[in-house]
Amino acid sequence: MNTIGLHDFLLYSLVINYAILLIWFGVFVFAHDFIYRMHTRWFSLPLQAFDTIHYAGMAAYKIGIILLNLVPLIALCIIS
């Protein structure tokens, strides 16, 4: 795979992953009560724990996006 193909792959992956993160955030903000009711059918979670789990999951996902997509893309742009 050449650097142009790798650049395009990392760029598309970055865009797709940020879109997933924004959709997750939007659903969490606008359908919070529905998601909470759906999860409490399966697990007994207090509201604060539910919010903390989602917030930590979004933070971990964002860090993964930055480390696995954005940093290699920037490094590839620098060396190209």
C-alpha cells in the first residue's frame, strides 16, 4: 500500500469514527431517558453510574480515535 492509499484510509477512518462519536453523543443527549430505561431493564444502574459509564466510554473512544487515526495521519502528512 502506498502512502496516498494509507493517507486516504486514515482520513476516511477518522471521519467515520468521529461521525460515530457524534451520533453517540447526540443520541445520549437527546434520547437519554429512553436509553437509560432500556439499559435498566437489563442492569440495575443508578443514573449517575449510567452517565459516568457513557462519558468514560466516549472519552476512551475519542482517545482511541486520536491515537489510532489522527496521530498516524499527521505523521504521514509530515513525512510526505
